[in-house]
Amino acid sequence: MPNPSIKDEEKYEALREKGYSKEKSARIANTPDAGKKGGKARPYEEWTKEHLYNKAKTVGIENRSKMNKAELIYALRNN
């Protein structure tokens, strides 16, 4: 019996068969872009040094004030 609150009944049933809970299955089935690839962030090479510095600050990279752009990129990718 179809549930009117489920937008994609097929996806819901497939998730239930995989062992997902009813709540999680419903949440995913009702999300329009569920399963699609995420954001389209630009590569670090296209960021300004200031933006790289601020990102490094956010994630807690030490000695960032002494780093050039290439070093910031390396640190962010390997943190």
C-alpha cells in the first residue's frame, strides 16, 4: 500500500530492502537530489592566498602565516 508522504516509493522500498530504517529511507526518498554528486568547489589553485589562509586558519593549520600559496595548498590537502 503506497504511502502518500513518500515522494519516491521505489527508492524508499530499495532502501528498506538494503536494511535502512523507515525514517532514514523516507528522508532519502523525499530528498529531490539524494544520491547526486555534491558541491562544485573550485580547486585550491584558483583560490586567492587570502582565502587559502582563512581556510587553513579554520582547520587549525599551524605556521600558516609563514606559508606561501603553494605551501598553504599542500598543507590543506594533507591535513
